[in-house]
Amino acid sequence: MNSKPPKMGGTPENAKESLPEEPTATAKRIFIVDDHAMFRDGLRRLIDLEADMTVCGDASDATEALRQMRLDPPDLVIVDISLDSTSGLDLIKAIKRDFEDMPVLVVSMHSESLYGDRALRAGAMGYVMKSEPATTVVAAIRKVLSGNVHISENMATLVVSKFVKGEPDQIPSPLEALSDRELEVFRMLGQGKGTREIAQEMKVAIPTISSFKNRIKEKLKFKNSTEMILYALQWFRQEPSESGR
């Protein structure tokens, strides 16, 4: 995962040249959920430069995020795909369950082509890559706050092809056959984590993870667990660079 602060049009490097705006009485309140403190700080500085929005809180994991949001609901939540102890997709589903009308914007390093559609199906209203400039991130926040969906032109093309034409213009990734939970297990295998560690992080029983792994093998047609793990390791090494395109 990318531990660097967001590449937001020179922010935070140029943030020192501009003083944060005093939020107006009607400023929209933004809550940030990301497992990297440096990125949260950079995003906070970016948002606080806007007079009509302000960061009301942040968290590194889903549990703390939901706790704070229940105490003081924000106007919009920014969520990363990879979080401490859970997937951002699971958090989005929990947010939509507890706060049905609360808009969610995903800002992540992970490939939009793989996670964008999943995020929208989970309930998010937008997806922005962390490699995008500051203007794109701020524009996405405003668009989602206004009740509209924000996705890139490439993502829009994929969505139209899939849901209107009935078939994608591009060859889909084999990983699209996996459920959100199976993809999360596959990602952790790619990080070199074992069954017990994955079970602890996902807070489920070890047999549940074994069941996920068996379903992954079946769906992706791996001959054995070794082949599956080797593929996961290779995919995880390539995925960050793929997402940076």
C-alpha cells in the first residue's frame, strides 16, 4: 500500500504557501477513513483549504470510524479500500446499512478497473485514484456531495459497456469472479499472510478462511494451494503499479 501523502496538485508541499480557509457555518463536514496517518493528514490539509468544507474527524479502521460517525454523523465519508482489520468495501456496506443516505467517496491506490465497480455496488458514489491531482479529488468531493456519481472516463466506459451493452469492451480480470470477501482473502495471501493471520484480521474462524481459499481455487481454476499463493504474490506485487496508470 502507498504510505505517501496524496499527490494532490502539489499538496501538501505547497500547502504551506496557502493558509487554511475558515470554514463557513454551512461548510460540509468530511470524515476520512484511511490506514495511513500521513495520507489522512495530507487530505485534511487539502480539504481545509476550501471554505465550504471541513474535516470533522478521521480513523484508521472501520470500528473506530463507525463509532465516531454514530456520535457525530458527517456529510460525506472518504474511504480507502485497504484498512486496518477489514476491507473498505465492508465498511462501505456497513455505512450504507447504518446511514442509508450518507454519501461515500473512495480514494484509493488500488486499481479502479478491479475495485471501482465493486465500490459502486457496495454503495459508494465515487472512486478516485490516489495518483489523481488535487483538483480532481476536490471536484469529486463536491460532485458526490451534490448527489452525483464521480468516476473516471475509463470507468464510465466500463460501466456503460457492462450494464448497457451487456458486455465489457475490455477483457475482464479473472478476479472479477471472486466475491468481495474472497478478493480480500486473495489480497492478503498476496501480502504473504497465512490462514491464521488472515482469520485474525478478518475476525472469522480459520475454517471460514479455508473455505474462502477453496472457493478461490475453484473459481480461478488453480491446481493446488501453492499455485494459488504464487499467483496471489505475483498479482499483489504488480497491482500497485497497475493502479498507478
